[in-house]
Amino acid sequence: MTTAAVHVMQHPLLQHKLTLLRRKDVSTMGFRRLLHEIAMLMAYEVTRDMPTQLITIETPLETMQSPVIDGKKTVFVVIMRAGNGLLDGMLEVVPGARVGHVGLYRDPDTLQAVEYYFKMPQDMHERDAIVLDPMLATGNSAAAAVTRLKAEKPRSIRLVCLLAAPEGLQAFHAQHPDVPVHTAAVDRCLNEHGYILPGLGDAGDRLFGTK
Ligand code: URA
């Protein structure tokens, strides 16, 4: 079986902002702002090979053929709730994109993903899905979301996460070897509660100030 790629985004600006974001003394407001900025930088990296088409435009001096993307063909698929933290930054860079939502929670005992919400745009077979989940920890939620998403037959799927654990990458690719993962860092391991080490804590709680 061919295992899909793991792309670690090395851009210094992204790595710098990730360092700031990881610090435990960052406020909720600061966390949100940094994650927004990071999402914009990640959007730039993950859309690197997006197809373009030439259109005819008029510059002040002459007519030319110039490339544009068809943003509407992109669907950002948010895994709730922490995935929301990446959405606005991504939309700032690709404003025409559509948005789908997958609601999953992690059963605290089994650490398995349980689905409670699923809503996608129409005509998914014409669209490229970019799944947003900041923390690829056990990989269970992302794998369950992608399994469900595949039933809609999007043209392509890729996963964007801020941090990944080696265990999560392995578990995710065991189920979805065809889906590339784009991440800002692969951390050391998971702890016994399924948190990424060194990580940044609970992304949802830090984003929404719920703890
Ligand atoms: N979810 C989080 O928010 N943080 C982790 O470290 C693992 C899962």
C-alpha cells in the first residue's frame, strides 16, 4: 500500500507564530489572533498546486491572458469545534471557497470519534476538499470525518492540521493512505489522555476560552 505524503510546512513565519501560540501564557484573544494568522499562512502553502485557468483581462496598457483560481471549487471542511479556529484565516485567502461542517466528539473513555453533525455543499464531486482539524492526536476524529466525507465523492481530499502526533499520522494513514496531510509540526508523542506532547494543550478550550 502506498502511504500518502506528510507535508511539514517549514516557512519561518509560520514556525515563529506556532512557537508563540504554543506558550501557555498566551491569552484567549492572542491565541485566536495567532491561529488566524497561521491559518492564512497555511492556506498559502496548502493551495500551492491549486489549478488555475487563464482569463482575458485589460491592463491600462493592453489585453492579456492571466491566471485565476476557481475558489468556488474549494470546500473547507471544518471538524468542529476547534477546526473553526482555522476557517476564517483560510477564507481570507480563498474568499470564494465553500464551507462544510462535520461535528464529532471524542468519547473520553474510548477516545473514539462519535458523529453528531454533517453538512456539505452540493456537487461535492466537482470540489476539492480541504479538511481542517488543528490537532491530529489519535487521528480518530480526522479519520472518521474523512471516511464520512469520502461518501460524498469530492474530487480530492487533503487534511490540514496545525500539529500532528506520530501516532495520529500512522492511524490516519492506516485508514486513508490516499489523503495527504499538511501540518506545521510533527510533535513527539501522545500522553495517556490523548494529548499531543509537547503540543499546545486543548486547542478548542484555548480558542474559545472554555477552560
Ligand atoms: N486535541 C487538542 O486540542 N489537543 C491535543 O493535544 C489533542 C487533541
